[in-house]
Amino acid sequence: MPFRARKRVPDVESDSVDDHRSSKRTRASVPKDYTDPSHPKSLLGQGKLDSNGDLYWEISKARRVTISSFRGKTMVSIREYYEKDGQELPGKKGISLPIDQFSSLVSLLPHIETTLQNKGESVPRPQYDSDSKFTSENKEAGGDSGDVSDAEDTRRNIEATSEDDSDE
């Protein structure tokens, strides 16, 4: 006779027991109007700070892109959120990418965009002109985003020279 898996039904008693003991350490709550001096002001205008003090941008009503740190590593998280007792809490669905994996994703975006166009989908291209000021400020301050900026400069150079070749 085959084994049938059944879903566990949570007991009401087990929920109340979990509320009293918490094995996770939580950060102190941060007011929504708090501005972190380590975050550049140009980003604060575009993003928001969550209760952990991490910068995030809303993709849709329930999804966010968050820049956070975990065990000393910076992570880019795309996650669903839900509201409980007036607080926005992260859901189970989502992914946290370390910077190297996020960089790989960004480098794959032109291929992804081309594939989507071949399938008849259109994705608007972002304007990076407003962010170039931030990347130059970050370079002067010794930030890590120099690699991304150098790649963009090289791409612009290739685009500029390829246009010159077509004129001849």
C-alpha cells in the first residue's frame, strides 16, 4: 500500500507556545522617518528604509528589492512581504543573492531582454544618467561600485565607436 503524505495542520496550542519563546535575535525597531547617515541621500530619495534599517524599493504591492547584509556580506533580496499586526514581514517566497551572483544576473540582462523581445515582450530600459552622479561620488569615496561603472563606460565606448564605424 503506497504511503500518502499528509499536510500537517498547526495546532492552536503550538502557535501560542512559539510566541513565548523566540530563538532568533531581532534588531531594535527603527522609526520609518529615520535617515541613516551611512546611506547616501540620493538613494534615500528613491528607496525607503525598513524596520531593520535596510534600504528597499517596492516592485509591486507585495514584493520588494532590499539591500541588506547577512554575516558581513551584502545581499540583494527579492522577496514577498505580508502585513501582520501593522508590520510588514518577509514571506517565504523570495531569493537573496550575494553581490557576485547579482553581478552575474545584471550581466545576463541584455541576453534576457533579447530573448523577451524575440518572444514579443517589451521591457522598458532604465535611464542610468541620474545614477551616474552616485557612482562617481562612490568612486571618490572609495566605494566598491567602480567595477560596474567601468563596465558601463566600456559599453558606452563600444556603442560610440560602433556608431562611428557605420558612418564610414
